[in-house]
Amino acid sequence: MRSSVKVRNDKSDKNEIITTTVGRIIFNSNLPDSFEFYNFTIDKSHLKDITLRSFKELGNEETSYLLDRLKSVGFEYATKSGITMAINDIKVPESKQEIVQKAENQIKLLEDKFEQGFITEDEKYQSAVKIWTDANEEVTDTIENSLSIYGGLYFMASSGAKGNIAQIKQMAGMRGLMSDPKGKIIDRPIKSNFREGLTVLEYFISTHGARKGLADTALRTADSGYLTRRLIDVAQEMTIINDECGTDEFRIVYKNQPEDQFKRSIISKIKGRYLAQPLVNGETGEILVEKDTYIDDTIINNISELEEKIDSVSVYSPLTCKTERGLCIKCYGGSLANWNPVMIGEAVGIIAAQSIGEPGTQLTMRTFHTGGIASVADITSGLPRVEELFEARTPKGQAILSDIDGIVDLLETTEGLVVQVSDRETMQQEIAVPKSWEIKVKDGDSVIVGTELMSPKDQSITPKDTKSNPSKIVESESSYAGVSGKLKVTKQKITITWENEETREYLIPAASNLIVSEGDPVKAGDPLTSGPKSPQQILVIQGINNVQEYLIEEVQNVYLSQGVSINDKHIEVIVSQMLRKVRITSQGDTDYIPGELVVINDFSSKNEEIMAEGGEPATASPFY
């Protein structure tokens, strides 16, 4: 089946001779005639692409026949292949012992530092966890690079049929760090693997994880089901109502989103969207795709080679849709079932809720597969994190955020460590010196408010003159310093320079991990300590757009850390519902009451009516 053969490629225009395998010829003979010859290894993801292409080009019926043929040929040759897995197929990497020894030497140095009082117990624990995590990843990389020697095991894992590298790592590498019953990582790893066998102590440590897997399966399935139910309650009214809402607002998708830990490609984020601004080549400024174009597979193929040159893309989004009680086609974009523009009446809110909730159930089960191996993004903490974001709770162990741009100063006080952020902005005021006026100050002088800067040489200016020539009044008023500062004097003008300083102080709790140093520049909204950011604080400090982006990327990070991909649109539909209300701050001439929560579209309509009648509009602040 895997023997190399040379055959004439009938599907090529040139009728060329290609080197392939018998298995690939059998596989390709089951594909539609219009498809080219696939001369590479077909795994699970390629099968999905082939199915989607068939559905788009040939329709539903032909695709069902194709899948039936692939199923039959798959079962036939899986039966004939006799793929087995013996214990000898599991090869322990030769470099494993060396990697473990290197980590043990680092741990010994750490113990010495702790005994000498150079580091605290918590610092020792954190460093030990990091050392063993790095060692574990190094062993995993070694196995991944030599996976082809694992026989049947390699076929199963690389095809995507069963198993993954994490499970092979436990069989051939080292089991790694485990969690205790409370979820805390035990800093003594399991250095053995299932091929070598576990010691009694290692087996005992493993029991926590095995039990956790079973408990999670029972308990967390209900949690993710309940999350789906609550999301549906929020999003059920979100259906496609009209073609377009006429909004001039849009979402900007950046190449390197700061919160995006997995660095997803910008192309994958914009597929199935309508462009709100022309797509431009960042280097040349050339327009690649015009505004209001739907990004389908054809356009993706045309621009994929230029992906590196695209810095940002402006797309319509459910976040900015102005349609009342629903969404429009242009803001939602394409249906994820067939990548054609979504149809009117589609219940996109229900689809979004189920698309977010259903993988939560998968993630819940996944702890069972890896037997409770310690991971920073274990779904036991991941699923509650998703609930925390969608329910607008104050996050556990939240980061302290800076309210202003500025420079960091660290102050030791009796209450503890205080981070002071100072924003020193240099301001200038220029005053023109009229002809025939005498300058009363010198270059480099410091002045206070009210200091006389200049006076007319001709002292005969009278009130009558100033009435007939109003410019003299201006000259007279600006002849005194309106602010305190340092002077730069020339014949034509006097410049006053002063510093405007704004300061904020933050008391850092003893348990917090400070992530800024003396003299570091920070921007408004930057974290000063480690931990999740509070969406409410982001909303107040940085505004509605930043909190929307934060929520989307944080939810994505939880799912992507477990290998689950969700389209941004689903999260955007839920987030748009979360931020659909505003809190009235002043009522103006409307009948609103200060503090009342109002749907943003109703608020905008009411204000437009009041302003058309010449009244004073109400003001409001975003509410999360």
C-alpha cells in the first residue's frame, strides 16, 4: 500500500508522470472526477476540506455519495491493514534521562538557595514548577520529532483518528506534573512513563488525577450544559432581520492582537465577513479588496500570499450592528455551515450559544483523557473562567490596572508597597509680541501667574483707543503670564513652558505579583500586577471597544488552550448582548430617570427625536 510507484496523472493537463503510492491511487479513485490528484498524506483536517469543497462545488447529494465511498474504502483497508500496537512500539527517547538529570540539577541549586535564605518558599515552588514544565515540554518535542518510529501508534495519532501527542508523551516520555485534590500543582513530577512503569509513590500521586477525571465527567458536564442554557436565554432574540443596518461603525482586526496568546492568522479572522474599509497592502498602500466586499474562499486565496503585509482589517461585526432586536446580513457575514452570506431568518443567537456551550462539554470530558495532568489552562479552571467573563463577575485574583498613562515609581510605606504612576505632560503657551512693545522679562526666567511680560512703549493708549481697536484689548490682556512656568524669549514671541502632573497611587497587596519596575512607562489600562483584568475596569478606563476585544480574546484563549476552535462571530453575538444597555447619567429633555438602564438603540432613537425638536439630549455611560 505504501510502495512508491510511478503513474501517469490523468487529472493533469500535462499528463505528467508522478511518483506516488498505491494507497493514494486507491484513495483518489474514490474522489469526484473534477478534483485534482491529492499526492500527499490525507489526515482528518484534509478530509474536512475535501468534504466542504465537494459540498460547495457538487452539492448535497454528490457529497453524501462521496462520504459513503470514503467510509467503505476506509473500513475495508483499516480491516486489511492489521494496524496493532505492541509495548515494543513505544520507544523511550534516549535523551529523556539527560533532560531529567538537567532538571534535577536545577532543582538541587534551587534547594540550596532556599536553605541559604536567598528565595522564599513560594518562589522555590514557582521555579520548581517552571523547571519541570520546561523539561516536560522538551521531552514532548523530542517524541514529536521522532514520532514516525512509533509504528501503528504513529498512524493513529498523525491521522487524527485516535490519540494525540499528549497521550503518547505519557506512554513514552514522562507523565510530568500532577494536581492534588484541591487543584494545586504538586511540585514533585512523575518522571516515569507507562512504558517503564510507575513507582508506588508515583502511582499514588497519579490517583488524584484519575479520580479528578471521573469526578469532572460527572459534575462539569452539567455546568457546561447550564452555561449553554443561560447563553441561549441571552441570545435567543438575535436573528437575521434585514440586509443591512446602515451603520458606519466597524471592528478593527489586528495582525497581532495583544490579548491573543495563540497568534491566530488575520486571514482566518476575516473569512466570511464584509469589509467596512478597503483592504490595503501595509507596505505599498495598494488597495487589495474594495469596501463592502464579502470575503469568500476566492478572495482568501488571492490575498493569502500577502498576509504578512496586512497590518489590520476593518470589518462589519455583530458588535456594531444597529438593527433593532436582531442583526443584519452585512454585520453578521457568512453562515458557518456553507460560508455563503447568511439568510434572513437564521437564528444566529441560538447557533452562537450552542457553538460556545457545546465545546464546553467536550472540554469537560477532556480532563478524563489525560488523567488530570497539571496544566495552567486545565478546563476545571477554564470553564469557570468563561462563566466569569460572560456573567460580568469580578475575576478571582484580578490585576491592578493603571488609570492613566505615566511613569512608575515604587514607594515603600508603613502600609506596604505603593506603586505611584505619574503623568508629566509638558505644556506650552505662546504669546506674540506686538511691534512697539517692550519685553519686561529675560530668556530662561521663571514666572508666576500675573507676572508682567511686556508693555507698550507708547504709554498713551487710552480706553477710547481700545474701543476703536479691539486688538489692543487682547494685547493688553496677554501682556501678563496666565500660568506659572519657564520662559523662552525671542523678539517675535514669548513661550511659557510648564509641566502638568497627574499622579495615581495603588497599594499592592502582599500576595500580588508585581510585574512593573521603577521607571517603567505604562499606558492607561496596563496591568501593574499579574492576574486576569476586570472587564468593568477596562470599560471605565479604556472604553467599550477595548472591553469587547478583551472579552473575545479571553474566551478564545480558554478554548484554544484545549485545542477547540470557535469562530469570533459567535462570541461577538453574545458580547453585543452583554453591552447592549447604557446607564443614564443625565436625563436632558427626555423622560428617562438618572441611573435607569436603557437599550442603546432605544436611547439613540429617543435622543435623535429630542434633538430634532431642539431639545437637550440625555447622556449615558456604557454598562456591563
